Amino acid sequence: MIDFSVIKKELEKFGLSKNQAEIYLLLVNRGELRIQEIVELSGIARSSVYESLHALFELGIAEEVIEDNFKKIRPYSIGIIKHGLDDQVSYLKKLQSDLADL
């Protein structure tokens, strides 16, 4: 059985808030969900769900999908986080190189 609490703590290490990690794992576990379903399943206040989803969209690990006049939220694979981290590492290495050139 998968221990989601361990995965949640690992996601928090990579910069996700507690709510963001919980919502992301809920989406990965359940697939596409409507916002009201996320609120009900997570127990997180609706306003906090919207705030967390906005951050997940910005991180590129979830997207909004419109189906049958309903908005659903779909997660991307966790490998997307690795890709984003690789991009950040490359950017930081470039900054470090630029700094050394000064």
C-alpha cells in the first residue's frame, strides 16, 4: 500500500505547500476532479483550494479541463516536477557562471 503521507512530505520539500501537496496527491489518486469534489474529499476550504490550484497551474503540474460544461482539474505526472527542477538547476548554473564572469 502506498503511504501518501511520505509522498506528501517529499512534495513539500520541493516547495509545494501542505494544501498543494494534498490536492495534487488527491488528483493523482482519483484522476480528474471537479473543484467541489476536491473541496469535499480534501476538507480544505474552497478559497484555499482555488489558491492552491492556481499555484499548481503555475507550476505546470495540473491543468483545467472543460468537459460537458463542467470544469475539471487534471494532474500531470510527477515527472513534470523533475523537468521543472532540471530547468531551475540549469538556470541557477547559468547565473552562477555569469556571476563568476563578473
